[in-house]
Amino acid sequence: MNKILSLLLFLFFIIPSIQAQNPLPDSSFEAWTNAAGYDNLTSWNTLNPNTFTFGVLTALKASGADAHSGSFAVKLVTKTVLSFTANGIATTGNIDAGTQTISGGIPYTGRPDSISGWYKYTSVGGDNGFVVFVLLDAINDTIGIANFTTPAASVGTYTYFSTAINYFSSGTPVLSRCLLSSSAGFTAVVNSTLIVDDLALISNSTGTRENIPMSLNTINYLPASKTLLISSPSLTIKRAELRDISGKKISSFPIQQSETEYKIENLSSGIYFVLLYDESSEISLSKKIMVE
């Protein structure tokens, strides 16, 4: 159970497999199965089968005021399992607690504009919960990703969220994967709680939102010196963000001149995303980089 969820969150994008056809099955979380004395989601995977052995459940059936519509919602709680911290998660992928990976997903060829839903959040120690939706191609490369992160503060009433899918490729997806988590990666704090209900994928009438770069703005990565080179000759870029593979923000820095260098020497090996934001705080350009 060592770091049972920390690594799962970072290995969320590996090993595609085939399961079903609806990318968000039971998106209102109404279907639950009673197994061995506890309720577990029927169409989503959780850590409950692994943690129940130790008398701990991290995914609970919420009802009453905690259901936004219908009878139920999903309540994810970060818990202590033995001496380790386990995020409450629900995913459309397959959880392997032994190898600490999330694999698989749901076959899907659509290119929706965004993912939306309703949530409540109890933040402990400035923790964040998140919802991530990822589209992958036939070679398991990321075509698009949407990441919603809760505030680092409690949200006691149901609140609507909608976050755009940022597309990195014009290719056709073959696999989708969704992950809900009560805590943010390695900073998980016990008793942080995320309640989610009524998820939906949204497509607008004019086609999906594409991440089309402005021709003069560029992102280059120099692996030898672990340096990002960001060019914005027209000064239309105002801010850059670096996010890890789970969508968690690693750093943010202003762009105040036409050429900017930014060192990323202390990053662990893995896949990261660089996002450039314009004056309207819209994503103007993004790039996936591999840090070794």
C-alpha cells in the first residue's frame, strides 16, 4: 500500500485497454453494488476492494443533501491506510494497487469541447481535489486533456464547474479515461473530501474547442540544460504554466518580454505540459515535453 495513490495519479496515462463505449458511464453515480458488506460504484473503479481489507473505505455513496440530483452522488475521502495516505479516487480506468498504476479506459472517438459537473469540497490543510478527463490515440499519446482543480478551501454547497478540453493534436481519439480524486498527488491530506455528481461532456454547435497556436508564439524545450524557451514577439502571452501528467500545476510565471527562458532543473523524470495564456487568460499555445 506504499504511496498507494500518489503513484497512481502520476501513472494515469499508461496501458490502454478496451472496456465499454460510454466515456462517462453512470455519470450521476446512481448505480452501486453491495459487495462483502460495503457499497461500491458499479460502473467506476475505486480503491475500496483494496482498502476494505484494512477497514477503510475511500469512496462512499452520498445521499440526501449530498446528492445534487437523483438519489446518490460519489463521496471521495482521503484516508490513512495502515501508515500511508490514500486519496479517495474513482476512475473509468483499471486500478492495480500492486503495481500502483491506472490503466485501460473506455473506447471513444469523439472530440468534445469540455467536461462539466457539480461538486462540493472539504479542504484540509489547503488540499485540492480534481477531475481529469483524458483522450488518447492508438499509440497511447495524449490528444486532449481537461483538468478541473477545486479551490484550496471548502465549498459547502453544490457548485457547477466546466473546464475546456485542451487539444494537443488534430488526431482521432481511440480511448478516454476519467479520474476523480479527493486530494492532489503527493500533497494529499487526510479527510479532504470531494463529492461529485452529474458529470457531462459538452460539444458546441460549431465544433470542438481546438488549441490552435498563434503563429508567432513558440515553446521550445532544451533537454540538455532543462530550459524552456518561450517566444512571444507580439507580447500577446502574459503567463506560462507548467503542469504534470495528472494536470496538477507545478509552477506559474509571468511573460513580460518577447523572449523568456525558464529553468526546470528540479523536476522528476516524466511527461509535463507547458501552457501559455493570453491577455484574456485563455490558453493560446500548449506543448507536451519529456523530462529525463
